[in-house]
Amino acid sequence: MFSERVQSLLSQMSFAEKVGQLRQCGPSLVGAFEVPFGELLDMMFDGRISEAEFGRLMATSSQDYREDEIRAGLIGSFNGVGNRETALRLQKLAVEESPHRIPLLFGYDIIHGFRTVTPIPLAESCAWDQELWQRTACMAACEGRSAGIHLTFAPMVDVAKDARWGRVSEGAGEDTLLQALHGAAKVRGFQGDSLNRPDTLAACVKHFAAYGAPEAGKDYNRVDMSPQRLYEEYLPPYEACIEAGARAIMPAFNEINGVPCSSSPRLLRSLLREEWGFTGVTVSDANAIAELVNHGVAADKAAAAYLALQAGMDIDMTSESYHEELVGLAVTDPVTARLLDEAAGRVLALKEELGLFANPYLVPEQSEADILLSAENRALAREAAQKSIVLLKNDDGILPLAKGARVALLGELGADRGEMTGAWAIGGRGDDCVSLLDAMQEEEPDVRYCSGIMEEVQDLASIDEAIQETDVVILALGEMKNQSGEAASRADITLPALQIERFRYVKAQGKKVVVVLFNGRPLAIPELAAEADAIVEAWHLGVEAGHALADVLFGRVNPSAKLTTTFPSSTGQCPIYYAHTSTGRPGGRSKFTSKYLDTPLEPLYCFGHGLSYTTYRYANLQAAQQGNDILVSVDIENTGDRDGEEIVQVYVRQLTAARTRPVKKLADFTKLFIAAGVQKRCNFVIPAEKLGYYDEELNFVVEAGEYRIFAGTSVENVLATDIELQI
Ligand code: BGC
């Protein structure tokens, strides 16, 4: 099954060298501080040291790349080396000095841009734009390769329905179809048409599987769900990425129904390789193999290494379980030896596919400095940010701001460049970012600004001074970037009391308030929804955040993005998502229906919601079956006075089925440019197969019968018509 080169290498390599190919190390830090790196990170996150102090400690320490072990052929890959000079230097050691001259593979988390940081994936998903998703991945790949990287640990396609989970920020939201399309577009963008090029990266789709469904929204927590639900709602995005050609996949930290993904042959062999035909490499999540001991399915590291290898885990990211234990096991156990050959062979095959044997130093001709943050890349980051901004509320058309309006900006998040990168941008730098204040100052150098919204350092007098004689106050509210992302689950997703207090204070001064919300997850913001004049959802938009926001606020860009995740009215509603099944007692006015006593049934902002500076009217929805397809068409008229782009959404409900079905499920969508005053007819062809589901025995079935087809501007704002599907 492997090429001659790979087979020949395997026949010459020792067990230790084969295990080396499965060993992925992170640079370890040595030097000025004595605490381990993980502890140092913890100290920064829990506030014992500041971010600046952390940076200083990092800068005064040096990185240890275990060069002797590279020379001995005992390391196959690295995670986290993000610069060309170091990567090429280490590569030279491997290629010129290790016994079999096997090149190293460099992996890195390039989640939403490398140096040119683009919007967090949750934000960018709101563009509903596959071509954009692909282009930003393509740019990230080129930047990453220029820094000597070969493999990115992305895309993350974990369907996420619980806003408490901090990692909702890293994927495309709650919908299975959107996650699948977003993930596949990213894979195409990263990998291009060949990996053997100086501007593409291999994609490692993650976290397989259902990492986005931890109990209570708590990161790393158990996942317990029916196989039907797993197959229908959670697995398709991973499969779509494999179909798009992803060459690597990362098993998730979590267990599913009692079996940790890292030791599940059912997932990693039967499903992934046998059913889906995946031939690439599996890469464990960081330290996950050793964590099988914590899960309680392995007594020690040796048992963990054995379990993971037999399950089908190829690369051990940083746990050193394989390095410490596998040689001993392989010597005495022929099965382990055979599995080791298979796993090492797959890693070598990936290196071959990346062209590393022929040219281990392949990087773009231009220098890193010419590629990273080029004007062209910045322009794309700005476009992506513009297309990710969701206008949640806009009373009386207060936005775009009138020409000559006297405006003040309040709030640290409006000025803090470092906060614009979002939680997963390790190649990014705060200094590269344009804040909203920067962008506003470019237009009006004397624009008024005041902090004191996130922290109680400013007295109210400074706020009074900043807002006096202004017509509109732009209030930057939300979450700091480290409040979302990994290990950042929250049990309360409302805004802190001080932010609400400040908001109410400014409102009480009789000002119009436009809230610009920075956050990595949906927030429960009923106060703002009720009282703000406008709410602009800015997420974490990357290096061009400020420019893109100013473009929208001042009307140079007409916002078109729509939510890919439901905004709850309160934390207690979590998990809340649109594609739920109906209960026997759907929520209603009667007491004995499915609802809460103390919080509304409805979300604050529904899936698919997003306003524009123009308005659209939907009419004439028609649906008919043609062969195995359902043809849907609808008229959309731009009834306002601005050109705009509308994201037209089609949902389906099977009215009666053998199992309960979602009350609505996204079947298709398109983004349509419609000039002011113009009407367009929009046509969709939906294969009947998209309406199927998994029955009791886990067979995929498409049933004849009545279906309701919806088309509209959000999941709640739709037209509907019924069809009778014949099979
Ligand atoms: C995360 C992964 C990431 C890995 C390597 C882990 O903690 O779960 O998403 O790819 O670290 O940095």
C-alpha cells in the first residue's frame, strides 16, 4: 500500500526510528524562568502575571528543539515552530545528519490566518460564503508555508450548540450543513490542488468526533448521545472534509458514550478508514494519549500507548507515550510491530506527498517579510471582516451614521489592538491590528474616546466629558479574547454588571447608543436588545477589525452577514439551537408545555438573523419534485434604497416520520446581490437525499410523504409551502 520509497525506508528503520516518526514534539522552553510552560500560561490566564510579563519571560528564555534527538532520527514532527529560519535549520539537521535522512514535518495551529489574522471562524462563518472561506484559507496556507510550516491543525468542524462552550469561536456554529461546507472550503483553500507546492498546507480536520457537544458546555467533558444523532448532526462535517481531501485528522479529547475518541477503533478504523476510505494520518490532540489514564481506560502510559495505537492513532502529539513505551511493546509483540509499521508508513507517505523527500526546504521564493501582512493580504482580511459583521439591531435606521454626526467612542475593546486577534491566533500580533479607535482617528483625528467600561478606572466625569455635545455614542462592549476559545467555558454568558451599568448610564444621558459587541460566542444580552439603538456584532475580526467596523458604521459597506449560531435570552436556555425536534408538548401559553417559568422560550436573536441597510421582501415561494430533486424558487425584492447582498435560506421539515425530525433544518442557501428596487427569482435544487435521516437500526432512509419547505431571511422569518414527496 505504500510507495517503494516508504517501504524501503520501513525495511531499514529500527523500532525506535519508526516510533520517532510518530513522535511530535513542541519546542520546550528553557532559560530565565523555572516554571513549566503550561504553568506559566496558567499564571497569565488567572492573572498572577500580566500578558506583558508573560511576553517578557518568553523573550528572555530560549527554545530547546532537542537537536540531538533530531540527529538521531527520534523525532518525526514538531508543533509550534512558526518561523522559516528555525524550521529550515532543524530540517537541515534531520536531512543531513539523521540516519535515514528523513525530513521533519512542521505542524502549527493556523486557525484563522497566520500573521494576517482574519476573523475568528465563528465570525467568518456568518458570511455564508464558501468562496471567501476558501480564499482566506489559501492566504493562510501561503503565509504558513512561508514560515516553514507544512500542516495546519485546522479546520475545526465541531458542531457547537451550546454557547457556554468557549470553542464555539473556532468553528462555523450550530448547523451541520454550514460546518460541512465551511470545513470543506477550508480544506480546499489550505491544500490547493497539490501539497507539493511552496504555498499550500496539509489540513488536519478536528476534533473527531463531537467535541462540540460536551455535557453542560464544559470543555473536555463527556459526550453522551444516540448514534442516530451522532451520525446525522455531528459526523457529516468531518466526512465532508475527508471527501474534500484532508490529509490528516485529529481525534478529539472527549469520550463518546464511554469510549474516548483517542482509543476508539470504531471511530478511527471502522468509520474513518473502512467506511470513509481515509488514507491520511491521524494526529492525537495535545497530550491526549497519556490522558487515557485520566479517562480511566488505561492503567498507565504503556497501556495508553497500546490502546491508542491499536485504535488507529498515528502521531502522538507531545504526550511522549509512544516515545517512552512503544519500542518495548513492539519488541515483544508482533501485532504492535505491524501496527507501528502501518502508522509510521502513513507519516512517511504524508511527507512524500508534501514533496519533502525531494525538496525538504520548499518554501515560497519571496521572503517571509514580503508575504506576511502584504497589502493584498490585508485587503482580504478587511473584506473578510466586513462580510463577518452582523447587524443585530438598528432602530430607526440610526446606522449608518449620518455624515457629520458628532460621535464618541467609549470602551477599552474599541481601542485595544491586541484584543482584535481573537483566541486562536498564535502567529498574530496585537501591534499589527487596527482598532476601531485607530480607524476612527484616521478619519477624524480628534474623535473623542474614553475607557472605563470594562474596568472601573475612569470616573463618570471623564465619561460625561467624552460624550458631551455628541449625538451618538459608540459603546464597545463584550468579552476579552481569552474569555472564549479552548478551556474557556463560561457558566454565565451575560455581560458583567459594570458594562450594563455603563451602558445604562450613557443611555440615561439621553444619548443614542450604538453597541459594538466583541465576543467569541453568543452572549445573553437582553438589556442591550431591549434598550440599545443599534447592536453591531463584531466578534473578533482580526488585523483589519477597526477598518471593517468603520466601513460598516459609516455606511461604506452595507452589512450582509447572518448568524450561524443562536443568541440565547439567558444562559439557562443553553443549549438552544434552531434544529431541535418537537416535544409532545411544544412550548405555548398553556402551563403544561415545554418551557421555563423564569426565562422566555424564544432566543434573543435566531439562527440566520442579520439586518442590512436595505430591506427585502420575499414572495411567491414554490416547491415541486422533479425526479430525485426538489425544486424550490422564491422572489426576493430589494425594497430599500441601497444595493445589498441577501443570504437566502431554505429550510425543510418532514411533517410526519417514523422518528421525530427537526422542526426546521437548513437545506440550502445562497448569497445574492440585489440592486435597490430590483426583484430577483432565486432557484434551488435540493436532492431528496438531503431530507433523509437514520432509522432505529442506523440505516439512512429517505421517506415518502409530506414535507414543509421554508424560504426566508432567517430561520424565523420565512415563507412556507408543502409538498408530497414520492420515492
Ligand atoms: C487543542 C487543539 C490544538 C492542539 C495543538 C490542543 O489543546 O485542542 O485544537 O490543535 O492543542 O496546539
